Amino acid sequence: MTELRLSRSGDIPALRELWERVFHDTADTIDALFDEYADDARIAVAEVDGKLAAAAYLLPVGEFVAEDGTRTPCSMIYAVATLPKYRGMSLGLAVTRELVRSAGESGHVAVLCPAEESLYDYYKKCGFCACFTEREVAFAATGEREASAELVPPEEYAALRERFLTGVPHVAQDARVFRLQSRWNARSPSGLYRIMRAGETVGCAVLAVTDDGARVPELLGDIEFGAAAIMSVLGAETLTARVPDVRGNRAGMAVGLSGVNGAWYGLALD
């Protein structure tokens, strides 16, 4: 027998076990998520014969800002996971649909960032449409000497990025998203950066350094100058960064944003 419901406090050990088995993350990674969203995350679970078999998380991440400045609360569906034994039973779709319903009842736009291209068709079954785009740009060092970057706290970064997204439909992600990003990517010189030229702020960027190398999931403002600043931080000759582009590749989906195309999402917490 299958039961679909929202999680209870007693589900936490089983949720942690599911996360570890599916995503292979460390206990510290899972702790950070639960710490940041302990009070207001909604978690849909599917039980099969009393066993927690699948789950998905609904995380309040800020507001969707339309081109005309209209703001709508926004929540991200995240970490949709099913234990291997129970795959093929549409449990992932079931928990996702439950969270779409929950977001709608709260007046929130539901967004998600599929982990791979094939999942766009999968999530269309839940009513999602692709409306976010991005472009990956490869940069090479130019010898620019005036570029500099300084670390800023999550609250400051959240405010700073809004300056460089004025007039662009986007998700105004709150400081909690950037705080979680910083906890998950604590290896130096990872962080949230203000980009400066001769003392003037001209952009901002998120830098994540892992065992697989350095990546820049968000670069805003003067992207050429920003790339030069981040390459200086890294001591690198090349860099690839994600930037807004209305004609770019698909980068996310939403329910409740009819007619929106080419919006910027930001950090997918991937």
C-alpha cells in the first residue's frame, strides 16, 4: 500500500538515510540544509508498506520578479529522490505533484532546476514549463590589472545581485540560499564576491571550488571584467561562468509563470 503525505518530525532519520543513499552527500551537507530550512521547508514523502520510499523538498527561496517589477513568492522543489527498490512506481512524480499543489495553495510560484536535459519532459507531466535560461561563457585571461574582487556576506550579496538584475525577470533569491551555498562550498577561495574596478562596484559572482575544479554558477554585471577578477582570485588563465541570456540554454522550469521565457534563476544548489 502507498501513502502520500507531508513529513513529520519522526521522519528525519529516514529522510537523511534516503538522501545519503541517493545523492551520496556527507552528513555535514545534509545538516546544513536542515539547519537553514528547519522551520519552513515542506517535505512530501511517499511510503510503501510503511517504508519511506521517496521524498521531495519545497524550499522558500525568495520572490520571482517580473520584467515590470511585480513580485510573487517563490519556492523551489529540490532533491526529488526515490530509493532504487521503488523506482518505476512514479513516486517521484507523486511527491512533486504534492509540492506543486502545496506551493499553489500558498500563493507561491513553484520552480525547479532539472539535473539533466532528459528530465524536462518528465517534469512537464507535473505542469512545469521551461522559462529560465542561461549561457555558459568561456573566458581567457587578458592581463586586466584593474580588476579586483572582495568577499561579501550572504545578505550583502543578495542585495548586490538585485542591482545587476534590474529590468531582468528573475528569482530574487534570499540570503539563506547564499548562506547555504557558502556552507556547502567552504573551500578557499570559494565564496560570494563583489567585483570592483578602481573602487567602483561593477558586478558580482559566486565562486565554488571543489575536487573537480572551480566553477562560477553566477556572474552578473560587467561579465568580462568580472571574469578577469575571478581569474585573478584563482590564479587561473581560463574560466567558465554561467550568465543570463534570454536566448541561452534551458536552465529551469516553473508552474505559475505563464508566458515567461528567458528569465534568470541563479543558484540551483547543484
